[in-house]
Amino acid sequence: MRSTQIWTAEEDALWERIEKHAGEEFTTAKGLTFTYAIRGSEMFVSRKEKSITRATVNVAYHRAMELLDIGEEVDGPKKLGTFGASYIYPVFVKIGIITVWGDLGDAQLKIET
């Protein structure tokens, strides 16, 4: 029997925004372009065989929040520390969840519900 995952309203809002941008082109920190598709609770990236689960995206989001809460920058995918961070990070930036500005790479995280 499969367990049912319960998501918070904030996590639901995040996933809905990610779903809305499926099929758009993104660029990794290394300059590689990719797209993604959403099937159920998984993100399938065009440059990767394995999917990135919604749970992993949530872990990356919460990690970014923790870093910002203690005053650290989220200035690259390694800061997220999750599987698929190279793809999650540019999605977060492009859809406005992580805002990067200035020469210092200052980052701010925001979620609109």
C-alpha cells in the first residue's frame, strides 16, 4: 500500500508554479540549456535520465529558506545540496523564487501563494 504525501500550502504553490513553466527553456550555471516536463509528482529534465521528485524540490526549497534565514546567500546550485540541484536552481531563479542581483550574487528567496 502506497502512502499519501501531504504537502503544505506553500509547497503546493511552489509545485504549481513549477508546473506552469514546464516546457520552457532554462540554462544551468554551466550554460547548458534544458527543458522539463511534469508527470505526477516528478520533474523529467531533458538532459537527465532520472526524474527529480517533488519531495526533492521541496527539500531544495526548504534548504534555501534555511540558508536565507541565517543570512547566507543562495548563490548557486551547490547551496541547495540535493539531487538535481543543477536543474532546480535555475528553475527557482527563472520563476522568481530565488532572486539574484548585483555583482556580489546576493540572493533572496520568495514564494507567492
